[in-house]
Amino acid sequence: MSGEGEWPLLHILSGDADSQPVPGVIRLKDGQLTSAPVAVENDLDALGEPDFSDLDLRAYYSPKPVIPMLTSRGCYWRRCAFCVHYKSAGLTYRRRSIAAVIDELRHHVANGVGHFALIDEMIAPARFSQLADAILAAGLDVHYYALAKPARQFDRELLGECTNPAAATFSGAWRAAASAYWT
């Protein structure tokens, strides 16, 4: 499989891949590799949310269960010479709606999980602000870890929004850079 896997996997599991080319699926047929162009889903909300119900989250080596969440695909910045993450996401930056992210958080909180790792490639400052406002408005008691590029937009006010009362943990390097910037 090449590219994003949700829709190709659905076609494979339903048996469609046997009779027709499926975007992103590479097959060996009669000794030849065949493939169909990769398809990119622009509406990330259409993919739904992951189902962790078959996993015993208490079996993980952490004091509390931590659920990975993807709120976007790709990187809004797309300028780092050393990075290719944005290429793996179809050279795009696509976001789930804030409403869908909040619905997923509510679902997990209702099931006893309040710690999350936002596994986006990079979250823009404006997106952090929207997410923090929505978490506060929803009254969710959650803690999350996320990656962010040190940017001027992450001022004291925005960091306050992102960390209180929804506690966010930024990577150590970012925290050190931010501390140096504001001292």
C-alpha cells in the first residue's frame, strides 16, 4: 500500500481489490506489479475516529492511559529542508474540524481516558488557540502532549490558553527555546 491507508484497507477487506484497481494499492498480478494512483482524502472528518475498544489500555507502561490523536495531516509550515513529512501527506495540510476533535475527546473522556498525545506533524499556533478554546468551552478535563514549531505567535497569552486548564506538554527543546525567548 502506498499513501494513506484507510480507504484502500476498506476496499481490500471488502474484497474490491481483487476485481478492480484500488487507489494506493500495489499488487502482484501475473508476475507484474500493478498499482493505481494514490488518493488523498481531503475531508478528514469522513474517516471517523479510531476504535480502541479492543485494547486493554491499562496494559501499557504508563501511569495512565494515553490515546494518540491525529487532528491534522501534513504540516502547515512545509519549509524545513530536512523534513519530508509533508510529502507523505500528499503535499497538503488538512485538518479535522475542531468539532470532530472535541467529539473524539468527549468519547475518550467518557471512557475514562483524559491523557492524549496529539501526533500531528506540526500544529499551527492558530489551531492550538482554536483547540484550547474549544476544550475550555466543552468543559473537558484533559491533558495533552503536542509538537509545535517555536513561533512568535506562541506568546504568553496563547501558551496560557494552551496550558490552563487543559494542560499541554510541549517538547523539551521547544520549552527551552520559549523560556529563553521570554526571559
